[in-house]
Amino acid sequence: MKDRVELSEDIDRRIDLLAERAQLTRRQIIEDALAHGRSLAWQERWIAGVQAGVDEADNGEFASDEEIALVLNRYSGS
């Protein structure tokens, strides 16, 4: 037997909004939160960060070749 949980209107609305933004189902959002300990607030910040990155890319705001080389050299161990 599966238990059903009633959620507050605020939580319910946040799940719906997050599912829409992430192009996931409500079930996927809830399962991720329960299975991986990712709160709705964490998931909301994650999706906002991803969207900000997509928006920057859409606007042509990429790292320069020099910036990429600096990061790669910093972490290459050489």
C-alpha cells in the first residue's frame, strides 16, 4: 500500500514550477529530493544556475581561449 502525502499549497506550487523549468515530472523532482537529499531550495538554485549559463551562452558570453587555457593549465598538474 502506498501512502499519500498532502503538501502545502506553497510546496505544491514550487514542485510544479520546478518540474516545468527542469522539464521533469513532479515524481522525478520528489524522488530526487528524497533519494539524494536535495531540497526544493537546492533544486531551485541548481535550475536557476543552469538557466543562467544557458542564457549567457545564448548571448555569446563564452570564456576566451586564453581563459580556458589558464584553467586547464592550473589543474593539469604540469
